[in-house]
Amino acid sequence: MTDNRPEPRSDTEPPRVERGGLWGLFFGLAGLLLPPYGGVLSAFGLVQGLRARRAARRNRSDAPLALLSVAVGVAGIVVSIAMVAVSVVFHDQLMDYRDCSARAHTVSSQQVCDDAWNSGTELPSWVTGA
């Protein structure tokens, strides 16, 4: 088995750019855009960003998007945790709203579902958008 680790650069070599942060940013953004897989993809983005920063520090090079991928990964994990918490806390209200919306065929009947959701969750109007 070969060891493919890059050697640290000498002072005469031009600096290399660590591209792992770009992959971490892609994973983090995918985690924000794909809610069912958001936590896992955001965690991959966070880990990839941290690895890119560590590799850049070790090789004395740059990792321009590594810090951004760490930030987006953390944001994706927080959003995923919040979505899971909301679905656990408001499970009954979500199921009632889903069933009501499936039966609603007019704008007025959908408005009845929206009003039931807003009154059932007892959240402030600025949270629910009502």
C-alpha cells in the first residue's frame, strides 16, 4: 500500500491551495437544501471543512473555503436539529394539518386549515407568519 500523503512544501515552492473546503461547502449547502438528509450532509461538510483547515495548516498552504464550509455545516446541523425538534413537539398538529390540507380543495378551506394550525400550535403570529 502506498502512502499518498502530500509532503510539506519547502520555502521555495509556490503555495498550494487546499480544495477540501470547496467540497465541504458543497456538502453543507446540500444539507441546507435537502431537508431529509440535511443533518448527515451538513456533518460531512463540517468534517470536510475541518480536515481542509488542518491539512492547510500542516502543509502551510491556504484553504479559502474551509472556514465557510465549517460555518455552513454548523448552520445546517442547527437547522436540522430545529426541524426534528419542531416535528417531535408538534407531531399531532402536523398530522392534523397534513390531513386537513389534503382534504382542502379551495382557498377558503385551506385558510381554515391554516387557522387551525396557528391556533393549535399556540405560537406567536410572527413565528407562524399569520
